[in-house]
Amino acid sequence: YETLLNERNETIESLKSIQAKKDEELALLRSEFDAAQIKHKEETYWLRLETNNLKNDKQATDDRIADLYRDLREIDDLLDDEGGTPVCTDPAYVLHLQAQLSKSVQTMGVLDNQMSLVKRSC
């Protein structure tokens, strides 16, 4: 009978020890989880802030583009009233003009280099 009590007590002590280890592991995991949760909330806050800033920037850009198109239309109307050449506000046409300007600037750079070479050789 005493042997059975000793075995039972040893089993109880062993289980208590295992339970204490599990409690420590659980506390550590809870601490890690809480830290991860705080980090997640902080990152979410900064991402929302960044998103709001980007939305505001986009809205400001859209407003500025609208203002520019309005200004171009006003200039176009003034030129029409004065009999001048109308201003085209089509984005494709503007891109075409930008490409032509870029080519012209590049050609001028080449001509400038050629003139420099001619001047040095003379």
C-alpha cells in the first residue's frame, strides 16, 4: 500500500513539474504573441497613414491636372476668340509633342558637338 502511495506521489510530482514547464511555455508564447500583435497594429497604423497620404497626393495631382486642362481650354478659347491657332489638349498629342521636342534637343546636342569639333579642327 505504501508503495502505491509513493508511486502516486511521484506521478503527481512529475505531472506538476510537466504542468509548470507547460505554463512557462504558454506564458512565453503569450508574450511573443502579444509582441507580434503590437507590432502588427503599429505596422497597420503606418500603412493606413501612408495610404491616406498617397490618396491625398493623388487627389492633389488629379486636381492639378484638372486645373491645367481648364487653363489649356481657357487659352484655347482665347486664341479662338482672337483668331489664333487653337491649343490641343489631347494627351496623345501632348506626348507626341514631347517626343518631338526630345528628338530636337538630342539633334541640337549632336549639332553642338559637331560644331565644337569643327571649331577645334580649324
